[in-house]
Amino acid sequence: MNILVVTASPRKGGNSDMLADAFIEGVDATKHEVRRIDAGHAKISPCLACEYCFAHEGTCVQDDDMQKFYPDLHWADMIVFATPMYYYSYPAQIKAFMDRMFCGVVKPFGITKTALLLCFEDKDITTADGLVKCFEISAAYCKQEVVGEVLVNNVYKKGAIAGNPGLDRARELGQSL
């Protein structure tokens, strides 16, 4: 299986990056291939809803960093989103990436599985329910099987996730594939 890990945090080396690293360590112990892309630092414009992709075989009209990610999306069998939660939802960086995946409606990516690696500051883990539900609805719409969700709450400062059992859960998810 070809696994694409998409990181979203604008904070390099932060908690969601560490979750992604742990997951990738787990995958490295398997026969699967894994690639990581950093949407959190990419210049990705929002979808224009222009439907240019409908008339041009899934090609997006915008010439930005998303263009270099489309080949990875066509390569992948599975996509994993590693992200912090901002204001009870996805950060703008990964939301733009996801919205620009719209052109995959015309020329499907072939991604059949997905997972979520999520970290956030709030002590109440239920504050992530809205984001998780959005993730699950999007996966169902895209006909992607959700193979795992690792949620780690009560982490904010860079590196606060170090030693957290959530890193082990992310690693175990990667190994379980």
C-alpha cells in the first residue's frame, strides 16, 4: 500500500509533526511505502469553485504548491491527515489542501483508506467531536475506509506531546496496516 501523510501545522516540529513521525515509524516496520508532504507550509490557494477541472480532465487552473502534491495524491492508496485543531476545526492550511482535492471528483485519486492524527490544547476531548465528525463524513463521501483515529488532547506547547501515549497509539496504527 502507498500511504501519504499530510501534515498541516504551521509550527515546524510541533505536536502534530511528532504524531506524524510516530505513525511513519510504525509504517516503516511494514512492507508499505510512505511519503510525507507538508501542507502547513505550502502556498495553497483556496478552491475557486470555477469547475475548470471538470472541463480539463481533473486539472486545476491554479498554479501554486498544490500542483506538486497532485502526483502524490494519484500515487496514494491511503491518506493520513496529521493536524492540530484550531478553533474547533481544521487549520486553514489543511482545509485549503482538502478543498483543492475537489478536482479528484473528475479524475479520481484512488485513495481507499484514511486516518486522522489529531492533537489539541483543550482538556475536554469531546471538543474535537465536530472535527472528527467532519473527517468521517468526508471519508464516507470519498468512499474511504477510516482505519484509525488518534486524538491527543491537553497538548499545546511545542513538544508537549513528548512521552504521551498518543505517540505510541500513532506508531501502533502505522504498524497495524
